Amino acid sequence: MPDPIIRTAVPEDFAALSAHLDLVFAEAPSEEGQAEFRQWLEFDRTFLADDGGMIVGSAATNTYRQVVPGGATIPVGGLTIVAVRPTHRRSGLLRRLMRHHLEDVRDRHEAAGILYASESSIYGRFGFGAAVPSGEVTIGRAHGAFRREIPAPRGTYRLLELPDAGPVMRTVFAAATAATPGAIVPREQDWVARLTDHPGRREGATPWRVLVYDRDGEPRGYARYRQKDGWGDGGPEGKVMVRELHAVDGEAFAALWRFLLDIDLAVTIEAGSRPVPDPLRQLLADPRRLMEKSSDGVWVRLIDVAAALAARRYRVEGSLVIEVRDDFFEAGGRYRLSGGPDGAVCERTDAAADVSFGVEHLGSVYFGAGSVTRLAWLGLVGGDAAAIRRCDDMFSWPISPANTLHF
Ligand SMILES: CC(C)(COP(=O)(O)OP(=O)(O)OC[C@H]1O[C@@H](n2cnc3c(N)ncnc32)[C@H](O)[C@@H]1OP(=O)(O)O)[C@@H](O)C(=O)NCCC(=O)NCCS
């Protein structure tokens, strides 16, 4: 039997591709959301493994920009719908699809590939490192009181529904994420998806509600959430489930949380896609009551290392020769980086290295999370103590990376 071929998808593949994804991801087929999903996919960046006319593997790339430390954005390719038919798994199809993805990203002059992983064991071997952690917080309403010195909100609240909330959400989102490393800038079709509320996906909860906080006549923040009712022997046991919360400043952040932590009939408040650690903890009178979980979030695979390193800012001024090891693709080599808070330059060099990274570990610290010192302590980054300290001082960043756009 000849090997499956890898080919670019065409719109006529859509029905078969949807059925393939339902099969691999064990989802019940549904008509709901199909029209948006069709718009959401970039067919010229969707690769299919085709076995005599049957789709047996898929991987697609979304064309994104992502904020880096300092506020610039870099072009990135967002890998999604990675799926291999159960009858064809572990025969090297993912490996072939990954190579296609990375070549596509390189040929389009994007600096990196990014993804959310279904399992954290899969993508390290292809040079991806977990770079933008994603937090989840849970707190009982009974423990939502703020510290006494936190001032009461000075603005006002509005509750909107989708899609009416769209214009306010777009304005706040752009302002609130402009300096957040790791934030992915939504494409138009991502906004369409974000502003659509399919009844079949509510799992017994309310439609999305959008809480907007205004101050001085301007929207300063919003939170998108659902509520689920519940009744126990002692009375109401409702839940508030926050999908995203964006605020342009700390006052708006506190005001949104004050509202969400005190909604009638709710006893539990949960929120996802949170920065790690969540600054909410600093507001609470009884912070231990905030349960925080952290997951790996966005993984980054640097491809144009020089462009990626030159695009971000560094916390302190410094200069380093960084050796990058890349067993799977073409990012390996030595790079001279000189940078600081006002800008950076980076180019390939033959000079001796100060520090040496596997490409996945360089990706993992690229957005300012993680610690180079800890990686060196674990033996995962090489270099003498002074170079490691300099590298840490340069790469760390005061604003935690975060992202709420899933793909
Ligand atoms: C994950 C998946 C895409 C792997 O595809 P595949 O074609 O079987 O993978 P390959 O045969 O190309 O394997 C490549 C390598 O990855 C490893 N690998 C594949 N899936 C893995 C997993 N789930 N966990 C750990 N390692 C995995 C293989 O062992 C192989 O390792 P090696 O290079 O060291 O030999 C496939 O199992 C699948 O579709 N799973 C369900 C959907 C899913 O989780 N998709 C990922 C969405 S992010």
C-alpha cells in the first residue's frame, strides 16, 4: 500500500474533514457552528493526509499576530485540528504534518508556530515549549470579600448580550491586551466565533452575559460569563463561570471582580484563561480561599529565532550569544542578541556561545514566563553562572503572559 499523500485542502473537503474531526476527537456530529467553522478555517493552510481519497490526518494553521514583551506583535502560525484517524495512528503521519506546518510558517516569514496541546506529551519533540500558562481559579462567594484598603468602584456597570456587546468588547480587548505578552490578536473570524452563542454548547447554563464597567464615560473592562442555577437543601447553589475578563487598569479589574464575586444565588465563581498567578489574589481579604490551577496554555515553536528575539524588549540592557539546538527543523545555530527596554537586535553569529538552549526551552521563556536560572539548575540550559543570570535578567518581564483566544 502506498503511503498517504499530504495535500492542501479545498473547500469541497469540508464535509469529510468535519466527519474526520468528529471521529478523532470523539464528538457527536452537530450542524451547529459548522458555518462559522468553515469561515474560521484557512483552507490554503489546511493540510490533509489523504489515503486513496479518504482523509486520515489533518493539521491547519491560523494566521495570527501575537504580542511580545514590550508591546510589539510578531506574525505566528497557529496550529490547530491536528488529528490522525485511529486506524492510521503511530505510523508517522503527525511527524509529516508537523514538517509541513513548520515549512509553511517559514515560507510565510512567520517567526514561530504556536498551539494549544490536547496532551502535553506530544509537541516537545517538535521543538514546542509551553510559554503562556493558562490559569483557572475557583472561589466561594462567601470568601469573595476584598481587603479593606481596596477602594469602591468609581464607575458604573452595564449588562449586555451577544452580539450587541461586540463593539465594546473589541475596544476593551485591544486596549487591555496591548501590553500583555502572549496575547493573540483575533482575526475577524475569531470575533465572529466569540460573539456567537450556540444553545447546544451551553450545557444547561445561561446564554453569555457581558458585564461592562464604564468610568468617565469610557468602557474600562468587560467580563463574559454564564450562570448555572442550582438548589440544595440549604438554598441556592448557583455557579458563575467566567470565560474571559479584560480590564484596561487595576481599578476596572477590581470593579469587575467585585461584581462577579457577589452575584445573587451564586455560591461558586470559576474563571478560566487567567494569568498565572492571578492578580485577583492580591485583592482578597482571605486569599487562601482562592483555588488556583495552572495548565500549559500556549506552546511556542521558534522558527525565525533572530526575528523573534529582535522583536521583543528586554527587562535590562545586555548582550548574549545564544546557542540554539534544533533536532527537528532549521532554527539551530548561534545568535548574537543585544537588547534592553528600548529595543533589540539579533543576528546569526559564529562567536562562542554564552548560553545554550534547546529550541523548546528558549520558546518557553520567550514571553517572559519561567526562569532561565531554574532551567540551568535542572541541566536544561547551559552556560556559566554570570551568563545565566544575565539571560534571566534580560528575558524575565514584569507583566505575566496571558491569552484568552483559544484555537
Ligand atoms: C496525537 C496524534 C495526532 C498523533 O498522531 P500520530 O500520527 O499517531 O503520530 P506519529 O506517528 O507521527 O508520532 C510522532 C511521535 O509522537 C509520539 N506521539 C504521538 N502521539 C503521542 C501522544 N498522544 N503522547 C505522547 N507521544 C505521542 C509518537 O510516539 C512518535 O514519537 P517518536 O517520534 O519519538 O517515535 C493522534 O494520536 C491523534 O489524532 N490523537 C487524537 C487527537 C489529538 O489529540 N490531537 C492533537 C490535538 S493538539
